[in-house]
Amino acid sequence: MRRVIVIGGGAAGMMAAIAAADAGNEVLLLEKNEKLGKKLFITGKGRCNVTNAADMDGFFASVCTNSKFLYSAFYQFDNRAVMELLEKAGCPLKIERGERVFPVSDHSSDIIAALQREVKRRSVEVRLHTEVKELLTRPLPPQETVQDEASAQKGYQTVCTGVRLAGGQTIESDRCIVCTGGISYPSTGSTGDGYRFAESTGHGLTLPRPALVPLEVRESWCGELMGLSLKNVAVRMVNGKKELYQGFGEMLFTHFGVSGPLILSASSFYGRRKSDDVMLYIDLKPALDPEQLDKRLLRDFEGQKNKQFKNALGGLFPAKLIPVMVRLSEIHPDKQINEVTREERRRLLELTKEFPLTVTGTRSFAEAIITQGGVSVKDINPSTMESKLVRGLSFAGEVLDVDAMTGGFNLQIAWSTGYLSGCQQS
């Protein structure tokens, strides 16, 4: 029986351990935290959006980085397989708006408990409070390369032989699977260990950056809108003339900028900018085209001819937004509605359809749901998650340079790549 060491007891790590045990291996799962699934516990605001019930086209459309790399992983262990595994493990699931899948209990702890039961049922050895400091490797001798034709074809020069722990102890293995996550939410133990392991063994690394994270903006008046939530608005993010993102949904103003589901998704495309000239345009009335909106303005103004401009916008915008709209429209707040010119009305219309914000950056990794970037997929076999450079070494989950939008898609990446990495024969 071959020994497989899985480093990291999160979503990808537990799934890798389950799959590796099912493949007939002796599995050792090493986790430096005091419990498994520490980041899983806080996902989805503690409810754990485990996957999405969309079809595969929907999945690939929701992946932001290296979607083609995930083809084998998604098709070999898809969302239905995850749902079946969890429900058989005693955790019933439900599907909500946007095809998002949650435990019926709305408690992420039930997902973790189900996975722990599966890990235990397969006699996986779990060691908590166990930090891996480095991967152990040795050169692959020429005669071994010749004898191992498969390795020769893959171009292996080294082989992974185990790990060295923080206390100095070494543990030998036939294969190691790195499932250490990224560097988002570092308080959960995601401190970039996998990137260090990858670089030390010659793998390329795409610069890690925060993703699914709130955005900071330049406009100081944004702070006046802090706490204002906008529903059913459309957003466009542009970098010069290039459109980076467009979406529809809900967003929130904060003291530093903007957040909410719509903005978090937009943030995943912010890293693809070619310059710092990034604008965010909010369509406050996406259900109305410009002609329809103009008729709406005329109708509203017609019924409030003698009101001051600042007091005539209550039917159009939330109260907190009105002072800012008045200021940016450059229409005098005390001007009577019957004195507003066609040009001024046009400015108000344009402002409503393209409310502008200048993006200056993202919040830190501490506020990011996931990490964008990571181990270069060019160095990983997409059919197995095995390294193309080091025999006996695999990577899975957020440590890889793959990421997706919100809605359960990132956890599915973890489940699928974890499973694929585990079910390979050592």
C-alpha cells in the first residue's frame, strides 16, 4: 500500500484525502490549525455555499482565470457528485437563488462534520497542529529515469519523497498533495505556504492578489453613502476603452468605497487591468433605456413643477443618495423644477445611467474571499493535478492559479481538483 500525504485540511485537502483513500492508499492528512475546515467554517457568512447547481456551461462561464485547465476536474467530479457525497454523508442540501447550494441547516459546521465523517470512515490519519515546513525531494537518477519511461516522457528531474515538519521531524511518502489554499483570510491559516513549496521545487508562480474583495475608490463623497445598499443595479468596469466586467445585482457603499456581491465579482477582473485608469459606472435604473428614463424624468418633474430640485428626487433615488446626485448633476439644489433646462435634465439622465466611481485599488487579503494567482497551471497536468516537474507531487484548490466568481464556484474548484489529485494512483 502506498502512502499519500495531504498537506492542508480545507475543502480541497479533505476531498483529496477521501479520494486518495478510495484509491487504495494509506493517507495522512496534515493540518496546522487546531481543526479541519477552518476557512470553510466562515464561508458564505457561516452558511457555506458548497457549490452551484448550474450546468457545466454555467461553470465555465463563471471561472475568471484558466477555465480550460479545469475541464477534466469539473467533468470527473462535478457539482452533482459533491452534492451526492455530502447528502449521503448525512448533510441534506438546498438550492437557493442563483442556483447556489447550501446545507439545509444553514450551518457550515454541518458540511465540515459530514466531510470529517467521510475522512474517518476511510481510516485517514489526521494530525492537527502539524505544520509542514518543506517538501523533501531528491534528484531522479538517470538509470531511474530510463526505467521509468512515463517519468522520462514527462521530463521529471526530481521526485518528492515526503515532508519536513516545523519541529524538524521528517515523514516519508510516495506522493504529496499540496492543498494549503491561498493567502486570503490569513487568520484561518492561509499564509501562502503552498506558494513557498511550489517555488522551492521549481514551479512558476503567478503573483497572488486579493479577489472577491471590496474595491476602494477615489471619490471622498463615497463615505457619505456608507451603509447604502443598492439592489437591481448594473455595473460596468472599464480600463481606458476596454471593458473589464459588466454585471447586475446588489452592491453596498462603504467608508472606503464599494462592496457587495456585484462588486466582489467585479473585483476578480480588476487584476487584469493594463493601467491604473479604471472606472466603475453604475446604472441606477437599468430597467429603463435612456429614452424611457427621460420620459420618467419629465413625468416626475411635471407633477412637481414648483418644488425645488433637491426636494423632487424622492421618487427616483434613495434619500441618502439624493444630495450626492444633486451635487454631481451641477443643478442648483434650490432651483425650481419648472426652471430645469433640457441640458440639465440630460446631465441628470447621464448621471443616473452612468454614476461614476474611480477605482484606486482593492482591500487587503484580510478581507478577500479568495486569492487570485498562485501556482502556474502550465506546470500542472490538468488531467491529474500532478506536477509536470516533480514526480509524486500534486497541487489542488486555491493554491493553483484558478479562480471564479461568487456563487459556490470556487468551492467546486476545490472539490473537483482535490478529488482529481487524490484519485490518481501513486
